[in-house]
Amino acid sequence: MSTPDQPNFARGFDASASPAVVDRTTWQAELDKLLVREKAHTREGDAIAAARRLLPMVEVDSSIRLLGPHGPVTLLEVFEGRQQLIVYYHMWHSGQPASGQCEGCTFFNGQVREQSYLHSRDVTYATFCEGPYEESIRYRDFMGWDVPWYSVHDSADTLLAGRGFGMLICYLRHGDRVFETYWTTDRGVEVMAPSYGLLDMTVYGRQEAWEKSPAGWSQRWKNNGDQFRTDGRPTAQWSRLAAGRSDDLGTSGPHGDPNQ
């Protein structure tokens, strides 16, 4: 059945392949074997996180200017008085409607919603968008996100230091000084997407072509951006359209000039 989020997702789905059926005792025994590996994986993740916390850091100019809802602000002000800052660097395609925006950034950035737990640990989360503020903030509002949103259109080169968008950076503040403590990109940003973690627990997984799965298992998605799109646009946008929101980001018609 079609849903507003993914109108044609069910088309062509073949669920005829499935695991062997066994009695509960046999099933639990196999699950217990896997649990040993899962615990080892968790403990190794803890050890990696501990090593990450001991990394050195590099100072960043705290006076770098960004554009936010109330005009220009400094990197220091983005912390909102907290000691730590996590930033997702959101890619942007200027002049394009919502349907033409980055499907991967939409997938990852759009799943960071409840921030109170971060705030309780003295951490602020924010999005630094590649595009102009007035154009890109329309996308945040179209998607219904409430994350703090800033344009780094004019300061990206300094902040990124030769890296690209679609990545996650962690910062630490000591008084008026700001330090970069960690960054990651590509699959490293999967920590932002609980949907992937949940899919990894299911029989058919992410249903992406790269996964190691038995013959006949559904692998409908190529790892080229299609895995984040349904019927030509980022999957999460369908429910926004169903709610009556326009995906015109102010880049066409009489108000199409984002510089006006």
C-alpha cells in the first residue's frame, strides 16, 4: 500500500526469499552465537570512542562569520553558550527546488530531531549549509526541521580547510577560543541515521546492492544516491508534499532572485 512518505515503495518488492524456519530452541541457539559477536562489536566501539576522546585538537578562528536568522554571527556564538558543538555540513544546489537538493544530506541531517539530550550534555547541534541563507532556510522549513541553521556560503573555505560538504565536525569551546576535535564523512556520518541501524536488524537489511545477502534477498537500491530517493526526489519529501507544502525555494518566479 502506498504511503505519503514513499508512494511507490512497495512496487516490485519480492519477499519470497526468507530464512529457514526452525523451532524456537534452535533459533535461540543461533541468536546466542551472534550475540557473542555483537557484544565484541559493542566493546570495540567503546574502545574506539575512548581513543577518539583522546585525540589532539586544532584551533579554529572563533570570529569566523556565518549568516543566521538574525543576521551575521560568529562561530563562537553558534555554541549558544554551551561548551561543545556538533555541526553537519549540508551540501546545496543553488537555484534548484526541493526535489533537486542533496538526497544524502536530507537523509542524514533530517534524522537529528530531539536535541534535549545533547543539550543536557552541554552540546549544541547545528547545520552549516553551503547555500545562501534565504534560499536554504526555505528548505529547512519545507522539511519541517527545527535544527539551528546557518549559511556558510562565504566562510566555507576557511571552515572546511580543503574538505567537502556532507560531513560532521565536532568543536570544543574554551572561553572565547574554539577548537576542532574530530571530523568524519562518507559512512562515518551514519551515526546520524537511526533508520540504518534499525534496517540492519531486519532480515532484508538496507536492501542495497553492496550488502552481503543470500541469493533472492531484496537489493533494490544502488549506492549512488538512489537509496535516498523515491520517484526521483528525496524520500522524506513526499509526506511534506502530501501536507500541502510547496517545494519552491524562492528561486523561480517574481521572487526568484535569492539576492533580493
